[in-house]
Amino acid sequence: MNSTVPLDEALPWSPGIERKVLVCDSIETDGRFLLHTMAKQILASNNRVLWVTCSPITTRQVATSLKKIGCDMAAVYLRDPSKSKNLTIRSLTTEISTKSLEDPRFDAETYLKDVYGQLKQWIREQDQTISTPCWIFLDDVSSLASILGDRLVYCFVDSLFAFSARLGKNSFGMIVRCSQDLDQTLTRAGDEEKDNTGWVGAGGLAHRQKLKENQRNFVPWERSIGPVDTIVDVIPLISGYSREAHGRLVFSECPGGRGWGDSSKQQPQSASWNKLVINYSLNDNGVRAIRLRA
């Protein structure tokens, strides 16, 4: 852990090959910085990005974050969004709040169906104007599910995956960010961990143990997202934060998917699971990567 490189130099992918990427993070290790880095690489390759933010941040905040890491297209967007051909940003949370205030009969299912139709139209327009693949970023579908419900959001994401499958290869790429707080908590806790802390009155320790038992029996809807080609887990370090590293990125390939390589062909069923593991550090100059193993 002596030398570091910019994160965009360590990513094991080619932005010119469309694939379905699932980014799993948590409150402790927010993975939006990874989406910013990937979007910067895609835009630098002259590919087009539609960033759909599902969390309570504005389109201008997204563009500002991209500009801070050196994305030229974001600077164009901030000056005049109508002149930005390669970068389009849309905030669903802003739209939902506006529509729900204007119309007391606001229907979440109808709204998501309209959004799905508009995304399909955007994809078809890109296919007619450019030969390179376009990309859709769904930034934090877990936050969207907390507003509109798990089932509706799952059907929305699954419908986009199905549309990509119908179009076949060389259609469009998707990067979906979701929360995996529960799975990360259970992974760190372990099945044999004994918790002897807590208060005695009003249930105390028994209450906490019951909550843990319920967590083990609860199945988060995010586990059903897919099928995807690759997965990135943004996880905390076992030893905690340090001056050198703030967290870890685990890049995995799903059997039957396209993987992280430059080949557009599907990987065999026996494809390796963990492709690359790196630590990362966040600082004022950007994100640095510390390569551990490949």
C-alpha cells in the first residue's frame, strides 16, 4: 500500500462496451463517487449518458460533482443544459415532489410507466443518431423505493433490463446503484457473534437480539435485481478508516455475463467471481486507488 493511482486508471472495464453494472454500497460507504468516475470515462469516450438521480440531490449538484473531477461535459451542462448533447441529467425525486404537490391524485405506478416510456424513447433516439453505445445511470434505486415502494421500483428496473435484452447486443449500458446495508451488516456480524451489550429494562438485550433475528429472516428486494453482467461492492475496511484508505471496492463478474473485459462475448459459466479488489481513498484531488490483487 505504498503507491496509489487515480481510480479511473484502475477500473477494469471498457466504457465503449455496454454492460449491466450493479453498484452495491451502504450508508457507511457511499458509492456515488464510483458512478461519477465511470460517467467521466464514458463521456470522455464521446458516448452519451442519461443520469437519472433517484435520491434527494438536484441535477446541478450531480453536474457540479462531475465537473470537480474534471468532466468537461459537466462544465458545458452547467453553462447551458440545452447545449449538452452527451450528458443529460434528470431528477426523479424533484419531479415526484412537484407532481405530488400539484396533483393530490398523483399515482406512482402511472408515473413510473411514463418514465419508462420516456427512457425507451431516449434510447431509440440515440440509436438513430450515434453508433456508440449510450448509458443510463440509475443513481440509488433504494431511495426511490423508499418513496414509491419496493415492488414498483423493482418492476421499473426489471422492465429496463428486459428492454435491453429484447434489443440484444450493442443496445445500451446500465449502471444501477442500490443499498446493501443489511447484507454488509450481517456479513460483518457473523452467525456466531454474541452481543452482551445493551440495557436490561424494556426488553433490553432480548429486544436487540430479536431485531437481529428479524434481519436474518428479511430478504431485501435489492437482491433480486438482475441479471447483471458485473457487480461492484463498496464496502468498509475491516480495520476501519485509515489515513491511507477509506474503503474497499470488489469488482466481480457474474457467470453468463459479459464480465469486465474488452470482449463483448458472454463469459463462460465457470468465469471467475472476484476479478479485482482495490482499496480507495477520497481526498480533495479526487479518488485514489490502491490495488490489492487481481
